[in-house]
Amino acid sequence: MKQDRGTSGYGRAAAFGVQMVYLTIGCLLMAISYNMFQHPHQIAAGGVTGLSTVLEYVTGLKPAISQWLINVPLLLAGAAVFGRGFAVKTVLGSVLLPLCILLTEGVPPLTDNMLLAAIYGGIGTGLGLGLIFKGNASSGGFTIVALLLNRKLGIGLGKALMILDFAVILMAAIVFSPEKALYAWIGLFLTKKALELIHSASDSKVAFIITDQTREETLRAAILLELDRGLTRFTSWGGYTGEPRGVLMVVLRNADIAPLKRIVSTVDPQAFVILSEASEVYGQGFHSYPLVPRAGRDASKVFS
């Protein structure tokens, strides 16, 4: 059955629109957190934003301007190594975040307490990054450097980002003070934790339904018809009885759980149901696949 091109195009446009909403809200949240908490207290908690705080003190250049100046050559380097499509998919965040920082630079500081600024600045930055990543986007900056180090030197992405963030905080310790660098470590730690929180808050579940083979077909048809969700069938045998049993695996949204329970209890009240979290689900009906280059792979083809 061929998919209608108009419908397919509309679906892609709608998905892109949702991604742009995530990207915009995420950049705004990061910008407000930076201008309201981190920048007034010179808390350089890693990343290009932290580096721009240090550069402002040394050169007098506005953070948004220095971020653009750093991101442009990084985008060009990324495009040269990974292909033109890489730059297209990364340029939006690289331009939008500094723009949001520039537009919100007049936001007054919310607290004079540096510890509170480190805590809430870190949390806000992490939540903003989480929303950007949920939109399958990137804010550019050190993420590009980490990808380049991974491609050229084989350094893991997480390790590369940790090294770069450590370098920024070390610079902050030298330029500002060791005490402010310690607050930056608190902010960076909370950024990572908030980012993990966003990614662990999944709206997806996976259900395994172990049912009698005589009722498996009825249950399968009911799930397909009423929930409009695909499923996978397995054949298993009871560990105690040795009798064949049917197993249905279904990936679903939280809103589908109650209808699924009703269907199972109606068709086979004796069925065994296991529900668990699915942290990330890619494919039709869920998220589109994020395109991330890997070492040893021709990324120019991936991003073209």
C-alpha cells in the first residue's frame, strides 16, 4: 500500500514544526538561565556559553557575539568532515541560542546568592538542553568539537565533552577565582542531572502479554483494531507446564495503558502482563531517528 505523498509531506512538516518548538523553548530556557543566574555571577559552567563568559572578562566582547564567532568556524569544520547536511542540521541551534542570549541580556538577576545561582542556572541549562535534544537538534558548540575528536582521535563523546568542560572551568578558576570555579562545577553537575531527568521522563512503555494460544489471535486483533499499535508475536513455553504460550510485545504511549488493560482483561483475564519503561523509541508512530555520525563511518552520506 503506497503512502500518499501529500499526507507524508504534511507529516514531515508537522514533525519538523514540533522539533522547532522544542529547539526554540530549549534555547530560550538556556538563555534566561544564563542571563538570570550564571552570567551575573561569572559562573562559567562549561560549554561555549561558559567560555564566552570568560572571554567577555578578558576581551570585553559580548557573550552572544563571541558564541557566534566560535560556532561559525566549528560549523565549517563540521561540514568539512561530516558533510554539508551536518551543518544544515546544526546551524539552527548554533545561531538561535546566542540570539536568545542577546535578546534576553536585559533580564535582571534573580538572586545575589551565588550558590542559588549555580543551582538554578545549572538546572535551567540542563532542562533547556534536554528540550533541544528531544527535538533531535543541537546547540552546536562543544558538541561539534566532541564529534570531531571522536572522528579523528577516537575519543568517546562523553569523555571529550568532559575534557572540554573541565578546560573551561579551569580557565574560570584562573581568570575569576577558584571559588567561582567550584560553583561552576556545581552548575555543571546539576546540568547533567537535569538533562538525564528530561531523557528518563519517557512517555513510552513496552508491554509483554503472555496469553493462552487459543486466545492469542483474538487479543492480537483487538489490540491492532482498538489501539492502532503494531505488535510483535513470539512463541514460548510455560516453564512449569511445558505448554506452548503466545507472547505479544507492544510499544505504546502512557495514554494507551488503560485501554490495553481493559482489552486484555476482557479477552483473557488469566493473561500475564508485564509493563516497563521504554526510555527511547524510534520508528513509525514515535520518534524519528537522530542522525549522529560515528567514527569509521562515511558521515557525509549520513547527513546528505
